[in-house]
Amino acid sequence: MVYERIKCVHKRFWCNDRGQLTIDYLVAIIIFMAAVFFVLQYTASLYLPFHSSSDDVNIIIDRISGNVMEQRISESDLESGYVISPSKKQSFFTDLNNDYDSVREELGLIGSHRSYDINISVIDSSNNVISTSGAPVPSRGDIGQIRRIGLYANPTSESGHELVSISFRIW
């Protein structure tokens, strides 16, 4: 097949009547890539509401830690603040270890759609673990953690109290 060269409008350029201009290809590729990008972004956002994030876990662990600190292991009088009673703490930790599912249900960690595991640790000011209770913490996954600071009633210390942090973890 013989290609005939014809003169274009401008005399210096020779062109062929059978090809497309390069700019046409460029525009087509840009439109195609934009469409593919839009489709990928749109389909990814369709599945996003079904993916769990750590924000859900952090909200739950904040509620649980407040409940445990204020109502389950602190001294009876409200004026003492977060003064942790050793007997109430030991009773709660024993219940959590012996009747794990019942305590999780009381705390609202067992639901019809999702259940969460819990681990609670009391850590002194030297970062030594005083006691821990609950399920062992997994090495990976969506784990929510919060630490609350409180005073642990300790009659052997000079002030009668020791500063501790209570670490709450759920997954």
C-alpha cells in the first residue's frame, strides 16, 4: 500500500491522511485513566463502612475504664477520687479471672454482633506490674488501650497511698 503525501495547510509540514494526531491519543489516555481512577476510588469507599477501625475500640475502652475505675475498684466515698481499694481491686480481678464471660457481659463487651476481650493491668510508678487480669493480649490486631492514673491504698508507704496507672486493653 502506497501512502500518498499531501500538502497540509502550512507548506513546511507534510502529513498523512490516515493517522491520528498524538494529542488525540494523549487526551484519550487521560480520560481513560481518570475514569479508571474514579471507579477504583468509588468501589473502595463502598467497603469502607464495613471495615472496623480502632476508633470504635477506643470509645468502648474509654467507657469501660471509667466504669471500672469509678464504680468497681475505687473507695466507696466519692470525695476520695480515684483511690483504689486493694480489696475491691482483688475481688474484681478474681471475678474477671474466674468468671471471665460473666464480667465481660456485665461490662457490655459481649454483644449480638461483636464481642471483645479485655485485659487489665495495674502498674506502679517504677513500671512494675503489680497485678494483671483477663485474657492474654494478642501480639497483633486492632487493640485499644487506655491508661488511668489513680492512688493505690498502700499502708506500707509513707503517705498511705502509691501512684499507679491502670492499663485497660480490649480487642
